[in-house]
Amino acid sequence: MSESNRPHGAMAQGDEGDRALLKAARALLARAHAPYSKFRVAAALEDDAGVIHPGVNVESVSMGLTICAERNAIFGAIARGARGFRRLAIVAETQRPCVPCGACRQVLIEHAPDLTLILEGVDGAPEAVPVRSLLPRPFTEY
């Protein structure tokens, strides 16, 4: 089943690409720097060339200067010259899959409006979610 035809929340059986992307994100989780919240998140962003761009959340004691894993991944990818993104795997140490915060949703929809999010919590039940479904009527022009 193609990503665009998947029902909301369902992940196609045997989608090895999604599983590999989740594995890459899981491998990054130990690099997250979350000494204050203890809420570690990792992201693995795949661009149109198939390159995987890593991201982890990095906290600051002021919390307002903290960066989420999703924005860390996309900003790093853009800084390295990548454009066009297919999928973003996000893993967290939560029971159920964790969705991006509002700030991340805004950045993701601006830079990758057709992005598919592959979300996984420790329950091991991944979900595929189009980023557009998380931010209806986005602010993308002024």
C-alpha cells in the first residue's frame, strides 16, 4: 500500500523502508540531551535522495531555547543542502507514539508538506501519519 493510500494510523505490513527508518531513529535516542524533562526524542528524516538526516531533542535549562528532534533533523538537513523530504521517523520513550509539537508541525509543513511521519512508542505499534493531517489550514504564506 502506498504511503498516500494508507489509512490514518495504519502502517503497511512489511514496509521495510519504514522499519529501517525507525531503526535509525531508535539508534539516535541515546544521543538526546534531556536532563531536565527526561523526555528523550529522536528523529530520522529521509530526503528524496534516500539520505537519512538525524535529529535529537537538545534541552537548555531555560527550556525556551530547547530544540525538538524533528526541527533539529530538518534544520540540519537543510543546512547540508538537502531539499525534498519523504518520511520522518520519530521515536520517544513514551508508551504510545508521540506526535510533533505545534512548532515542529509548522516547520515540517512549510518545508515538507507531503511528508509522512512514522511514529513509534515503546509499545512497538508504529503509525504512519501524513503531516498535513496534524496541521489543517497551515500558515504557509504571508
